[in-house]
Amino acid sequence: MIAKLQDKQIHSFEWIDVVNPTTQELLEIAEKYSLHTKSVEDCLEPEHLPKYEEIDNVVFVILRVYDENAKPNADNIQGLTRKIAIFCSNDFFVTIHRTHQPFLDEIHKKVSFYKKPINSLQLLTKVIDYSLHTYQPPADKIEDLVDFYEEKIFLKTRLPDLLKTLYMLKRKASVSKKMITLTREIIYKLSEHVKGPYMQDLKDSYVQMDIVYDEIMDSINNLTAIYLSVASQKTNEVMRVLTIFSVFFMPLTFIVGVYGMNFKYMPELEVKNGYYLTWLVMVIVTIVVFLWFKRRKWL
Amino acid sequence: MIAKLQDKQIHSFEWIDVVNPTTQELLEIAEKYSLHTKSVEDCLEPEHLPKYEEIDNVVFVILRVYDENAKPNADNIQGLTRKIAIFCSNDFFVTIHRTHQPFLDEIHKKVSFYKKPINSLQLLTKVIDYSLHTYQPPADKIEDLVDFYEEKIFLKTRLPDLLKTLYMLKRKASVSKKMITLTREIIYKLSEHVKGPYMQDLKDSYVQMDIVYDEIMDSINNLTAIYLSVASQKTNEVMRVLTIFSVFFMPLTFIVGVYGMNFKYMPELEVKNGYYLTWLVMVIVTIVVFLWFKRRKWL
Amino acid sequence: MIAKLQDKQIHSFEWIDVVNPTTQELLEIAEKYSLHTKSVEDCLEPEHLPKYEEIDNVVFVILRVYDENAKPNADNIQGLTRKIAIFCSNDFFVTIHRTHQPFLDEIHKKVSFYKKPINSLQLLTKVIDYSLHTYQPPADKIEDLVDFYEEKIFLKTRLPDLLKTLYMLKRKASVSKKMITLTREIIYKLSEHVKGPYMQDLKDSYVQMDIVYDEIMDSINNLTAIYLSVASQKTNEVMRVLTIFSVFFMPLTFIVGVYGMNFKYMPELEVKNGYYLTWLVMVIVTIVVFLWFKRRKWL
Amino acid sequence: MIAKLQDKQIHSFEWIDVVNPTTQELLEIAEKYSLHTKSVEDCLEPEHLPKYEEIDNVVFVILRVYDENAKPNADNIQGLTRKIAIFCSNDFFVTIHRTHQPFLDEIHKKVSFYKKPINSLQLLTKVIDYSLHTYQPPADKIEDLVDFYEEKIFLKTRLPDLLKTLYMLKRKASVSKKMITLTREIIYKLSEHVKGPYMQDLKDSYVQMDIVYDEIMDSINNLTAIYLSVASQKTNEVMRVLTIFSVFFMPLTFIVGVYGMNFKYMPELEVKNGYYLTWLVMVIVTIVVFLWFKRRKWL
Amino acid sequence: MIAKLQDKQIHSFEWIDVVNPTTQELLEIAEKYSLHTKSVEDCLEPEHLPKYEEIDNVVFVILRVYDENAKPNADNIQGLTRKIAIFCSNDFFVTIHRTHQPFLDEIHKKVSFYKKPINSLQLLTKVIDYSLHTYQPPADKIEDLVDFYEEKIFLKTRLPDLLKTLYMLKRKASVSKKMITLTREIIYKLSEHVKGPYMQDLKDSYVQMDIVYDEIMDSINNLTAIYLSVASQKTNEVMRVLTIFSVFFMPLTFIVGVYGMNFKYMPELEVKNGYYLTWLVMVIVTIVVFLWFKRRKWL
Ligand SMILES: [Mg+2]
Ligand SMILES: [Mg+2]
Ligand SMILES: [Mg+2]
Ligand SMILES: [Mg+2]
Ligand SMILES: [Mg+2]
Ligand SMILES: [Mg+2]
Ligand SMILES: [Mg+2]
Ligand SMILES: [Mg+2]
Ligand SMILES: [Mg+2]
Ligand SMILES: [Mg+2]
Ligand SMILES: [Mg+2]
Ligand SMILES: [Mg+2]
Ligand SMILES: [Mg+2]
Ligand SMILES: [Mg+2]
Ligand SMILES: [Mg+2]
Ligand SMILES: [Mg+2]
Ligand SMILES: [Mg+2]
Ligand SMILES: [Mg+2]
Ligand SMILES: [Mg+2]
Ligand SMILES: [Mg+2]
Ligand SMILES: [Mg+2]
Ligand SMILES: [Mg+2]
Ligand SMILES: [Mg+2]
Ligand SMILES: [Mg+2]
Ligand SMILES: [Mg+2]
Ligand SMILES: [Mg+2]
Ligand SMILES: [Mg+2]
Ligand SMILES: [Mg+2]
Ligand SMILES: [Mg+2]
Ligand SMILES: [Mg+2]
Ligand SMILES: [Mg+2]
């Protein structure tokens, strides 16, 4: 579907938005605006990574925006992000993408109300800025999850599958981080042409998103380490309980075993208070063990 | 609240301090000093990260200072730090912030007593310098805590929640470290305009704070590692005790079990000193186990 | 075997493809095209690493492509990759390699159908591009294996040799990663001579492959960490079961041991319901232990 | 105390050595040599980090030398190092420090015997060089300790406090490493003015000290890892012993338990050789367990 | 011992090889060729690290070559490597070293047969190249050892001292890696004077050796991690066996304990098939435990 979002009225260029084009449509556009064959090939490749290119006064940019409809278990670049190809010259601004992207409408609406005309490269700067912000909602969601699991861990709730969850979160965050990092080079090259507040806004957004995902990666790593430590502490605790019980009961069980033997001549068995004396011995043994544990700070 | 801290008397510029402005007040100031719309927008965004910008001879800087009234459990940029926006030109120096910042008063007092006039960029350098120093008290506090817990760990006191505490300290220190790192680029850009002792002081402060937080992060990481190792050593100890007790008592319990059997024909039971001989065997077994442990250096 | 793949017809240079040459053949070619002795020596060294060199208007490049016939247990540069030496001047393009390389035929076929002539450096760019893509199939294979093992781990299937498998995968991926990294310098130097879409394609391929192998290394490292954690969690579980059983049975075994003693005077033994009372005590002990475990969240 | 170490005789500058000056003395010197107020302030700050500054043809350098009288448990910059402030111009060379520094006397003696005059910056280069060498003795001491503990660990001597010792060594080495790293920038800036053998000597010293402390940090980290692994291996060993004993004795104890039951009708008890047959069964069980362990390589 | 390896015949410079010189001999040479005093001092220091220096048209280089006669337990720079000092001008090439270095003879022989004259800097390039190759044999040896131990580990052979061995290998490899890294700066500075194939060969050697030692460090680190994991897996296994045995035998031992009690009134003891019913109960308990383990995949 090809839509003309913007005519050369306020601003000095046309904006053509192409959604899910057939190869035929794409070729027509390529011919109309003399787009380079190589770039059109890149458009057709759904897995292409973000990049910036200049050919004969046309700036060609590929962006990848976060796909808000990504499947919950998606964890790679193709599953989590969507490609947008942009051709940008003095006269035209062509955006090509597979699915409808609400943020482009939003930009279009904003730009329509501008009084001062902007040029197409300034629009490009704005589009990249907005595309970076598509990574904010998933970041917020991951941060909330991290806070949620953090609390659970410190309450020592048993969460047998947390490790898997954190692993999946890490993979997702890692994909977003990579896309943001690849945007840096695009910004760097574009900043040779675009100066002033639009570029400054874009750079602010980049720094913001970069730090947000740095923090997320840090948090997930820290949380994983804490989770494993807490689990390991629980094992320590379990072993302590086992050892304490064993140390208390092994001598007692031995003692009662001794007087369970069937020897003909065992003088203690004949002693009148033998049974009570045995209990006394066992109580003393128990107290000694108890004091020993106390001194070792195990109890 | 808008206060004129400084008139063009000693120094050649006005200093306008704006605390918690209404949008109306902010717009008036923006108009009066011809501030750029985009920058004013950044002023309104409470989460904005530190940055440096130059537009038409006005330097616009956003700083984040440590909030001494931060809540004890705050652990992110918004919870731990406060934004200060500064517009700085030859003629004016405008500081805008949500809450009263004592360190600005302090700078103002100092500057009032200066005999030699300074320019507004030198004042900016001084303000950034002081803003960096707001990160010193929390650093001192964390260092004291680290020393405190260090001692506890080496005394082998049981501290079940230390892991959580160290994790929280790390998150806080990490936020401060990030703000200090973002200051570096501001200093770098400002140093093109400001040379001499003011800039040198600022750079010294930066290096100082950077190293202080490097040390803190190192200390927390080391301490966490030590804590986990000490915990793991305790488990080793627990297991050793369990094993030693088991190895001593299992053969003995077996032996007394043997003579607890009710077979009709068990010659040992009839032997006169059978009972004493059994004790002798058990003593010998105990000694053998003891020597074996000694040789293995387990006792 | 020496084959002339391309005559000076469409394009302005000859392409000579030399497969598994004898030293004699190699020397003849060297003489014919005045190749530098040192470079010819490098050709003869099968272990040579990728590099780029310019001598007297001849560009000499060594590439290493992934060997699709590599032995399954190969894990070093020589076992996993094959060397291709290329001499490239205005007039000739000589490719020298030990075994037949299908991707060179593919390039040759494509180039033959070109209408616009290309120069030899553009062909070189294309060859490097294709050589990078030989690392894609092994990457896909490793990614599939990682996904396969990931699922197994999270289903807690016992995989005693997984550690070895992951270790081997890591070594293989590490070799590919190193070859790709060495290509970066070649691209950097070549990009001084070749601009435009061919170079852009090559750079895209480099970024693509670099990120693919980054992701693979990350995945393997993460998976190894997860595997070890899951194994460690199983031990925790095992210890918990042991401790729970021991804590339940040790007091009970002690109690029945007490009434197995053969003292002459043990009043309890004479009591009519002694046996049933003992069972009652044991049931109470069991319930107390159960509640204690419940409160500790061990059950 | 102010001493004139060197008059303008052989060399063209005075060397004034100021030890533990009163503020009054410091101000007099500052006035006499027109030192900048800011630099004098830095002199008064005992915690100042190393830095290099040039103001009006005066080079101002702060060094920190290792304090050979540091307390054994000191582990931060202030506790382990001493500040030296140096003002250096064509005509004078002023060194200011709190405590007597023997290495300055040594340099002074050496310089007095020189035949060729040197300039003050060359002297500064020499002083920095010597200051770096103050970090060699503590490095040697740490290396000896590391070798000492290494041997202990590999002999499997029990060293319960080694973890603490290694942690303290690491903190100390880390402080020295940081001071050496801060020297790099001083050398870099000074090398614009001083060329030739003096500077080369200084650079050699820097590389030497940098590598020495790199090695120390590596060694301590490796040794800590080894210590923890050895400790963990000991736990493995302990668990193996526990398991072997349990597996041998649990079936035997069960068997003797069976024939300790008091059922009226237990035919085995009446069999003539029942007791001996039971022993036979127990021997067979023991042999089976033994063989099973042998096959598993646990014995 | 001073030997003139090369007269100004084919090549335009003399090559003087000085083996283990007395201080007297060294001073004579220094005077004859006007060598700088500082450089001669460096020659006398046996621990000096590799470096490159130019003084008055004389290039002074210190190399460290791997000492093939190094003691097996040597693990530092002085124990594993030997210093070679080289003075190189248009007219002379002086090599100074403590012990005979066969690779210098080899270079000498090769150079003697050259038809085209080379200059002294080209010879220097060749010497550095050969010196790098002295690190190849120890690398091969370590790689073989790593492969050997890898196989042992995966066969689960018990190797109690492997940790120590790997630790020593790592220290040795680390020393070689550091020497190779220090060569980089020498190459960088020399490459301003020497271009063409000699320099290219040297750079190839550098990249080759750098990657070889990168791989070795990686392999040792990976192998250590694997070794520890395998050891930890064995503990897991041991614990599982202990737990399985305990869970099987603890209920059985309790049951036989119950009927070993001596209460006067225990109805079960009087029941005719009480003994067989008890066996039945025990078999059922065993089957239940077995099924429970099966479901948990512990068997
Ligand atoms: Mg939180
Ligand atoms: Mg960042
Ligand atoms: Mg960041
Ligand atoms: Mg955040
Ligand atoms: Mg953080
Ligand atoms: Mg301390
Ligand atoms: Mg720093
Ligand atoms: Mg730092
Ligand atoms: Mg400190
Ligand atoms: Mg640091
Ligand atoms: Mg430190
Ligand atoms: Mg997956
Ligand atoms: Mg990349
Ligand atoms: Mg990458
Ligand atoms: Mg992929
Ligand atoms: Mg990456
Ligand atoms: Mg990833
Ligand atoms: Mg563990
Ligand atoms: Mg040693
Ligand atoms: Mg170094
Ligand atoms: Mg270093
Ligand atoms: Mg050393
Ligand atoms: Mg190093
Ligand atoms: Mg080392
Ligand atoms: Mg462990
Ligand atoms: Mg191998
Ligand atoms: Mg390399
Ligand atoms: Mg490398
Ligand atoms: Mg190799
Ligand atoms: Mg590497
Ligand atoms: Mg490798």
C-alpha cells in the first residue's frame, strides 16, 4: 500500500509511506525516484540490520523498531524487531515497511501542524528519534519484572523457573541493546548533515536508551547472581540442619544400640538404675553437643 | 520562585535562580532571555540526563546532583538525584531546579566576596565542580558501611541479609558512578571555553570522584565475593563435621547391631568377656578412624 | 590446475583460478604476472592468517573460508578453515587455493552476466563478501544446536556430556569469530580503493557476521552458565530430600532403639499400652517435624 | 623546615626542599616564587591525587610516593602513600612534603656530582622516575607473599584466614596500581617538554612498574581462584568419604536390624548356621558394593 | 666474546655479535661506536623489558627471546626469557646477549647468501621476526599439554594436581603473551623506517603469535572451568548416591527397629506371619521409593 503522507506544501519534500509493498510496487517506486538497485535489494531482505548509506545525494537508512506485537517467547532480532527502510533526498522521503507503524502517523500529524518548514533530513532525524523510543516500553516492562522478581527472591519464595525467566529476559534485552548500539553509527553519520535541536534531541534519546538498557543488563546480571547465591545459601542451611540432627542423634543411637546387645554377661543391664543412668548419660551427651554447637555459633 | 542572586555589579552578568517554577514563570524567563524552546522543554522533563549544549552563544547544561533527602530504599536515577538546568551567556546565568539546593547559596556567598570579576562560564565551572562534590557524602557513607560489613564478615558473624544490603549498595553506587561519567563529556566540551585554575579544579574533582566510585564498586564486588566464599567455607566445615561423626559412629552402630541379633546360635554371646571384647574392638576401630583422619589432616 | 575463468572481454581483466598448484605451476604464474617472491612464499604456507598487502600496484590478500567438509571434531584454524590467496591488479585477478571452492564458481557465473564492466578490486570486494558468508551455515548449525540443548536443559533432561559439547561448540565458534575479526582490517584497507555499493554490501556482511557470532558466543556462555546452575539446583534438591528424610527418621530410629535395650528394669516395657504410647509419641514427633519444615518452606 | 638543597652553581636553578611547612612558611615561599594561589591550596590538601599542571611557565606536579612506614593494615590511598608537591620553573625547583623523603636526598647527591648541567625539568623527570620506584619494594614483598601462600596451598596446608590475607593484599596492590596509572598522564604531558634519555628512563620505569603490578593483580586473582578450588575439592573429598561409608554400612546395619526383631516366628533365627550365613550375606554385600565403587572409579 | 659476523662487503654495514661481554669489553664497544651511556646502562640490566629507542641516528632495541633452556618450574620474565640488546645504525649492527643464541647464526647464514644488499634496519626487522618465533615452540608444547589434559578430563580420569598444572601453564603463557605485546610498540616505531616485505613478514609473525597466545590463554581458562565443573558434577553424583541409599534404607531400618523393641505387649510379634508381613511392608516401601525416584528422574 502506497500513501502520500505529505505533499510539497509547507515542507519542501513529499513523504511517501509504503506499507507491505509487492515487488512490483517497490520497483515502480524505485524507478520513479531513481533509487539505487542495491538499496532496493536491501529493502527486500527482512533480516537486514540497521545501517546508514549515502548514494548520489540520497540518504538510505535501515532502522529496526521494537515490534509491540512480538510473540512472548521471541528472543532474536527477527522475532522482536521490525525493519523500516527510508530513502531521503531534498525532494522526497520514502518510508518502506512490512506492517503499519503507528509512530509514523504520529510524526506525520505533528509535522503537519508545524509552521516553520523543515527539510527531509530533519524529518529523518525525528523518525530515528521516535524509532529509538519504541524500545522504551519493553524496557519498562523488563524493569518491572526485575523489581517483581527481586522482591520475590529477597522474601525467599521458591521460584524454580526464575533462572529460565531471567535467561529469557537477558536474551531479549540483549537484542534491544544491540539494535540501539547499531543506531549510534547512523546518528554519527547523520550528524554531519543535521545540526541543532533535532539532532540534540536524537542524541539525548540515544544516551537515554543506551543507559536504560545498560541498567537493565546490569540488573538482570546482578539478580541472577543474587538468585544463585540465595539458592546456595539455602543449601548451606539444609546441610547445617542435617549435620546438627546427625551429630545429636548418632551418639544417642549408638548408646541405645550398645544396650540392645544380647550378651549373656552385661553387668550394666543388671544394675538397678541402669536404664535411668543411661538416660542421664544421653542427656549429658546432648548437652555437651549443644554447648559445642553454641560455641561454634551453629545454633 | 525566582530570585536574583547576583546583579551586574562586581561580575558582568546577572544570576537568576529559579526554584520550582510554574510553567508560566518558566515561559516568561524563556522569553525574557530568548531561551530556545527545545531547551525549555528539556527543563520540564524531570528525568533528563546530564548534558551540554550550545545554541546561539547560550550554553545550556543539565546537571544531576545527589539528593541528600533521597529515600533510604531509592535505587534509581530519579530517586537518588535531582536535576539542575543552567542557561549561561555573557549577560546572564539562569539556574532552574525543583527543590532548594544549599550548595548554590554557598557558591553565591563565595562569589559575592570575590574582588576580581569572573565571567559566567567560570561560574558554571564552579557550579559543576560543587555539583560533583554532592556525590562525596554518599560515597563516604557507603565506604563506612563497607568497612563495617568487612569486619563483620571476617569475624564470621552470621549476617543472613548482607547479600541484599550489598546488592542495594551496588545499585546506588552504580547510579552515582553513571552520573559522574556523564559529567565527563560536559567537562570536555566546557574546557574548550574555560581554561586555567577553575577548570583544573573541576578536572581534579572529576578524577577524584571517578576514582572514589571505582574504589567503591571494587570494594563492594570484592566484599560480595568474600562473603560468598566465607559462606561456602562454612558449608565445607559443616560437611566435614557431618562426615567425621558419621565415619566414627557408623562402624560402631553396625557392631552393636550385630550383637543385637536374636540368632539362637551366636557363640560370641556366650563367651564370658564377649561384652568387654566387643568394647575393645570398638575402641580399636575408633582409634584407627582417628589415626586415619589425623593422617588426612581432617582433625 | 589452472583455469582461466574470465578473459578481458566485458571486464578489463583476466581471472585466473589456480587449484592445488604444484610448486612449479605456482612459480610459472608468479613469473608471468611478476608476483612478489614474499607473497608467493605466503601462498605456500597453508596455515597463514588473513591479511591485506599492497606491493607495486598489486593487492595481495589472504582469506580463510569455512571448510564445509571440516571434520566434526576439528577445533582449530587449520582444521576448520581453508586458505585462499588472491593477487589483484588492473589487468589480472589470480585466485590460488588447495581445494575446489564452489562459491568462486558462483561469483564467476554472476559476474559473466553483468552488463556494466566492473574492475578487479570490485571483484575482490565481492569475493571477500562471499567468503564471509561461508561462515553463515556453521553459525546456523550452532544456533540450532544451542536452541536444541536449551530446551533439553529447561526440561531438566539429564545430559552428562553437554558440558563437553558446549565446550567444543565454543572453540569452533571462537575460531570463526577470530577469522571474521581479522577480515575487518582487510575491509578497512580495501575501502580506501573501493567505494560505493560493493563495499557497502561487504561492510553489511561484516557487521552481520560479527553480530551473529557475538550472539552465538553469548548464547553458549549463557547456556553453559544455566546448565551449571541447573545442575547445582539439582544438588540442592538432592540435599533437601536427604535432610528431610534424615530429620524425620533419626528421632524415630532413636526412640525404637531406646525400647530395644535389654535393661532388666525398664518400667515402660511393662506398661500395658507402652507400645501404643510409643507409636503415639512417634506420630507426634513426626507431626512436629512436619510443621517445622512447613514453616521453613522446605515442604 | 626549608632547606636549599642546590644553588645556581653547576645547574641553572635553585632547589628548595620544604618539609612539613607551617601555613606561614608556605605562604612566604608562595610569595617569593610567585606561586599560584590555587596550586598552594592543592599543596595543603593531604589527600590530593597525582596531577600535572602548567601555569605561566611554572610546572606544578603532585606525586604520591609509597610510604615505607605505612601501617601494616593500611589499605587506602591516604594510608599507603605520601603526597609530594613540586613547583618547577627555569629558575627554581621547589619540593614540598609532610615527611622526610630519603629518595630526594639520594637524587640530590647524584645530581651534585654531575659535570654537565641539567635543567629543572630534567630534574623533575628524575624525581618522578624515583617516585615510581618507591612502589617496587612493596611489590617485591607482595610477590614473595604470593609465592609463599602458593606453596602452602599446593601442599594443602589448612589456612583458614588466607582469604582475608589475599583480600587485603589485593586492596593494597590496587592502590599502588591506581597511583602508577595516574602517573601516566603526568609523563605524557611532561614528555612534550623533556625528550632524550631522562624521559626514556622514566617511560621504562613506568612500563616496568605497570607490568609488575599487572602481574601481581593477576597472581592474587589466580591464587584466590586456586584457593577456593582447592577448598571446594576438599569438600568433594569429604562428601565422597561420607557417601562411601554410608553405602557400605547402611545395608549391613539394615540386615543386622532385621535379625534383631523379636517376632515369635522367624525361621532363620532357628537355623543352625543362621548367624554364619548372615555374616556370609554381609560379606557378599560388602564385596558387591566394593566392586560397584571400583567400577565407578570412586575407590 | 666479540665476533664480527659480517663485514661491509655485500651489505653496507658491519655486524658485531657480543656474547656475555665483560664490563670492560662493553665499554670498549660503546666507545668505538659512540653508543649512548644510558643505553649501555640498559644493556647491563638483565631484567630490562623490550623497548625501542632512537638516539642520534642510532636505533637501540631491547628484545626478550624465549629461553629454550628455561627451568621447568620457571614462571617469570627473568626465568623464561633472555635479553638481547641491539644497536643499529647505517654502518654497524651490534647484538649483545648473555648466552649463545642459535637463531642469530641462522639469520647470519641466510643473510650471507643474499645477492641484493639489505640495510641494517631490514636486518633488525628480520631479527625481531625471528625473536618472535622463539615463542612458537613453547606455545606448541602448551597446546599439546592442553589437548592431553582435555582428553583426560573428558574421560573423567582423576587428576588431583591438574589445577596446579593448569595454573603453572597459565603463568608461563602469560609471560610469553606479555613479551609479545611489548613487541607491538617496537614494530610500530620501526615501521616508520622500514616498509615492504620484511616489515610485512614481521607484522604477520606478530599477528600470528598474538593469536596463538590468545588461543592458549582461552584454552587454559576454558579447560580450568571445565575441570572445575566436572569435579563439581562428580560431587553432585556422589550426593545423589548418598541420598538414594539413605532414602531406601532409612524407612527399612526404622521398621526393623520397631519390631526390635522389647515391649511386653506387642500384638504384631505374636501374629503367625508377622515376620513375613513385615517383609511385605518393607518390599512395598522399597517399591514406592523406587517409583518416586523414577518419576523424579533420579534413577
Ligand atoms: Mg528496585
Ligand atoms: Mg553506555
Ligand atoms: Mg551508558
Ligand atoms: Mg531506569
Ligand atoms: Mg545499575
Ligand atoms: Mg578497610
Ligand atoms: Mg580516573
Ligand atoms: Mg577511573
Ligand atoms: Mg576513598
Ligand atoms: Mg579501578
Ligand atoms: Mg581499591
Ligand atoms: Mg530460542
Ligand atoms: Mg559489529
Ligand atoms: Mg558486534
Ligand atoms: Mg541470529
Ligand atoms: Mg555484541
Ligand atoms: Mg543474545
Ligand atoms: Mg556451587
Ligand atoms: Mg612462583
Ligand atoms: Mg604496560
Ligand atoms: Mg599494563
Ligand atoms: Mg615480577
Ligand atoms: Mg598486562
Ligand atoms: Mg602473570
Ligand atoms: Mg561449591
Ligand atoms: Mg583439541
Ligand atoms: Mg591479533
Ligand atoms: Mg589478538
Ligand atoms: Mg594454534
Ligand atoms: Mg581472543
Ligand atoms: Mg579458541
